[in-house]
Amino acid sequence: MFDIEVSVPRGAESLVQIADILGAAEVGLEGGGMWSGVAHYLIAEPDAATLALAEAGWGAAIVRPVVVAELHADVPGALGRMMRVLVDAGIALHAQYSDHDNRKVLVVDDVERARRALGGG
């Protein structure tokens, strides 16, 4: 899975355009959100997404592989413990959000090292 990061300078208006473009390209958004003028979405088809956005004249999108990790959100302190593992392993976190299955999507500087640190192989 991949995170696609896109600038959304006009908020909801920008999201309408991005969603329409990606929807027409049959790119599903599996989780994500928008904050501070930037949208992050979890996608499976990065090439189709970037091509569709480029053909529509949309600005540059950044695509990165991600770690999708189980988090027991109903357990107080679970997110803090997960972040402590990343910090202790020296892994930089660029963004985090949830997917539609309530797992954490982690945009990090070293996906393989983060997976190992979190016990995911």
C-alpha cells in the first residue's frame, strides 16, 4: 500500500477535484484525510493515481510506501507505545492516519525498519 500526498489549497473544493479525478481512474481511497492544506490518502495503485492527477493538470503528488499496523485503539496508551517503538528505533514519522479497517497508516522514512521494529517482519 502507498500514501499519496497532494496539496489541497482550496480545501473541500480541491478535494472534490482530486476525488473526481481518482474516482474516474478507479483509484480507491482506503483511508486518509486532510489537514493544513495537505491531503494524505492510502491507495493501492500509485501509478494510476499519479498519472490521472498529472493528466488532469493537478500539481505534483508525492507517493510513498507505508506501514499499515494493527493498533488496539480501545487500549489507553496504545498509540503512545507504538510511537515510542518508532522513536526508539530512530525512525522518522512524516504522517499517520487510520485506514477503513481501523489500522494505523504510518508514513515513515524507512518502511522496512519500521515493520521490523513493530514486529511485522
